Amino acid sequence: MARRYSCRAFSDKPIADDVLDAIITAGLHAPSAVNRQPWRLIAVRDKAIIADIEAAGLARLEQDDPAGYERAVSRGNTMIYHAAVVLIIAGQKGGDAAYADLDCGIVASHIVLAATALGVDSCIAAMPRVVFAGDAGAEMRERVGIPDGFGFTLSVLLGYAAGEAKPGHDIDPAKARIL
């Protein structure tokens, strides 16, 4: 856990099928409220789809969120960071899915910790949500296979760092209490 960090520069090295399967399986083992498991995991490896997510996301950010767009530009004009896999965590919407967003966050945590244990770098990324939002995002939701009744909640970018992996972030023990 202490080695995990948010990688924002991935190499072009692919992730082996068995490694990706182990990471996805770790996410599926995450606990959820009342064991509803209100998620679907979609691993996007197709470079054309990833490029389209990136292009659509940057265009939407430029239009709707200038500060977010400037942040993406300052990080190399990217929100995907050349990741080998964009693992979409789609959460159930409506009905008895009151805790779906929280449950999907737990899934993301399981995924990034499993990835780190397997030597794969990661970054939890919410910014691609703009690509899947509203009527404009219907085509991309369909293209990646987000089922009806579900929506983009988070994504986890996966791959191998371009260059040296960074150390985990510094922690502040003063931010925790034991009573």
C-alpha cells in the first residue's frame, strides 16, 4: 500500500492477460453494501477507443471545464496519460443502489492495490466522466458496453510507468486519531 502512487506517465508496454485478469478479479472481490455488487467492470485496451475517449474528454473539458482542461494541458495534453488499459467502473443508478458510488470507490481501491502488488502502475481517474455524461455520452456508453441502468463512476488507468516509478506519497499521522 505504501508503494502505490498515481502514475501520470505510462509506457507502451502491454499488460499480460493473466495479470489484467487478476487485477479485475481483485476488484470483483470488493465488499459492497448488502452485497449488492452494484458495478460492472469494463477493461478497455483498444487503442482507438482509448484515443477517442481522450479526444472527446479533452474537447468536453475545454468547453465545459476550462480549469480542468488547463490541468490536462499542463500534464501533456492528456487525461489518460497513455495508459495501456482504461478500466471503467460503471455503477448502478437509481433503485436500490444508494451506496453504489461508495461501493465503486472500494472497487477502485482493491484494483489499484492489486495492480501495485502485481507490479502494475495505476491512477484513479474521474476526469473521463465527461465523455460518458448526459445525452452526448450515450454513444460512448454504448460503444464501451456500459449497460442500461449503469453509468460511469470512476476509471482506473493501468500500465507500466514510463521511466522510474515514483514512491508512494508522504503520509501525515496527525490526520488520524485513536480514541
